[in-house]
Amino acid sequence: MKESIKRFFQEAKPFFQWITTVVASVLLLLAALSYELTGDYMGIFKFFRTIAVVEDHYAGDIDKKALLDGAMKGVVDTLGDKHSTYLTGDEFKMFTEQMTGSYAGIGVYISKADEGVFIAGVIDGSPASEAGLQRGDVIMAIDGQPTAGMELEDVSLSIRGPENTSVVLTIRRDGADRDMTLIRRNIHMQTAAGEMIEGTDIGYVRIALFSEDTGREFTEAYQSLRAQGMKKMILDLRNNPGGLVDQATLVASNFVPKNSVIVSYTSSDGQEEQFVADGTDEVIPLVVLVNENSASASEIVAGDVQDLQLGPIVGVRTFGKGTVQGVYPVTKDDAVKVTVAKYRTTKGREVEGKGIEPDVIVPLQPNDPVDYQLEKAMELLQKP
């Protein structure tokens, strides 16, 4: 019996040596991969060991999906960049909807001021419009949850939801609070729309954000107004959070000189990148309206108008988000949004942390009965 066992191990020795070599090679590869990804040969092993310790020893219930999402968020949050984040299923869906301009909700634009989260605008024909919500209404709570301390994205996510479901908003208007129940519907947000200002040759165009259809929508509105006799334009970028840089370039092509550089930046691999507008020979006088919630691509457009001396900027200093984010799917439901570059205006100005300083500063409060910024824009365009 002993001889049989001895003979077995002698005959199997090459196999065990092969297995040992394979295991050692795999461990070395994992260690090398770990160092490449984390800067620590034991990094990947530490990650899985930490999860195992928490799951085995934590004295409470554990949501494994939430645990993994938290770990992934922690990886990105460690960058210390407020614009880089790990997007979980609901967050990724909301981001995608924003970029396509279609979502299930009530049809409001929201913003933030000292008073709290307020309604900056209402989409015509939406549940919000039908319920009588209006600019300046302060959203105190959503389904009983106070909005104090909530980020705008969280407020927006709480208001949105499945089509045909209800949401209760606690609205403060003129110092009084009241609950309003609204039924969510599918909203296709027209991101750019305009009209002629009666009795003038001035066209007014508002851009809510730069999503997939914004370039087309703006061009259609712009050409329609030109056909109606528009010789001057007010471009309203207030409360515009930005969006797709290529769409901002398409928008600018309608009113900037030919071959104008709209955005330039240095990518992470050191390459110089530029977005150049086709432009036009028919440049018309214009005024751009901005406020503290005008960000990203809207700041780029406003900055370019300043750089090219196409017209004055009216309002207050913009938000100051001057970085480009790339969105990289991890699975079909999750993605990483990460800053890949800082962008520059036509003359090479960086916007990050600085914003765009208007040529004419005009403050405006949510409860002001008159849109003083719009009035100033009209006054400037009507000067001889």
C-alpha cells in the first residue's frame, strides 16, 4: 500500500509541479495587475478581503449591491473632483435622460438660492404648468422629505419617477406653504425655443441645456426668427447647466464668424483638441443672459461671445464649471463619469473655478416681479 502511494506521488509529481507553476503564475499576474491598477501589489486582494470581513463580521443587515456601489463610488470620490462620480443605475438613467431631453416627470427647471431649491422655469403643457406652478416657487419638501441640504441632482431625481405615478410637492409661495399632488408624465423637453419680441426686430431664444437635439432645435428656431425679421438676438443661457460640447458648437455656428474655435482643451494623453464652428458671414448684434447657475457649455458659449466681441453678457457671474467629463459604461446599468480635461474659450480662457464675469452686472431674485436682466438686454439692443 505504501509503495503504491509512493509510486502515485512520484508519477504525479510533474502534474503537481505544473499546477504549482500555473498557480504561481496566476498570482504573479494578479499582483502585477493589482499594482498597475492600484499602485499596490496587494490592492485587489485587500479590496476583496475588506468586503469579506464586512460581510462576515458586521453586526447588522448588509445590502451587497449597496456595498459594491459604495466601494465603486469611493474609488471615484477619492479623486476629490466634484464633477467625477460613479453613476449607479438610477443616476445613470437620469443622466442619459437629461442628455436625450426625454424623461418621466412633471416638467420643471429647478435651481438653488439662499431661500432653498426653487422653480426656475416651467415647461408649457406639462403637469407642473397645468397645476399652476410658477417661477420662484420654493420646493420645501418632496413626498414629505425636506429638501434642505439636498443636492440639486437628488432633488431632481426625487421629483422624477415612473410615468403615471404621483409626487407631492410642498410649495412655498408668498410666505405660505401648501401641498400639491402632481402625476408624472413622459416629458420631451424642447431644449431650445424662441419668439420675436412684439413691436421690435429682436428675437429671444432660450436654451435650457445642451442635449442631443439642441443644435438642431436652436438652428430651426434661429432660422425661423430670421425669416420673421429678426435683426438682433437675446440668447438666454440662465439656469443652463451645460451638456454636450458638440451641440454648443452647432448652436454657436449660427451666430459666430466662420471657423471660430468654440472649445479647446488638452486631453489626458497630451493631445490638443478643438471644436470649430462652421460659422456664418451674417453676424447679428446679440446679448447673452447668464446667471449663477449657467455652467459648463453655456459658459463656453457666453465666453466665446465675449472673446469674439459679438455682444455684451448681462447678468451675474456664472457657475465656473470648466471641465470636460467622459462617461464610460461599466455595465449596461452603471457608468463612471470622470473629468478628462479643462476646456478653454476662443481666446484660451479657462472657466473652471472662475466663471464668466458679465459685461453688465444685473442681479435678479427669484421673487422679483420684473425680469430686470431681460429688460437690460432689450435696452442695450435698442440703443442707437
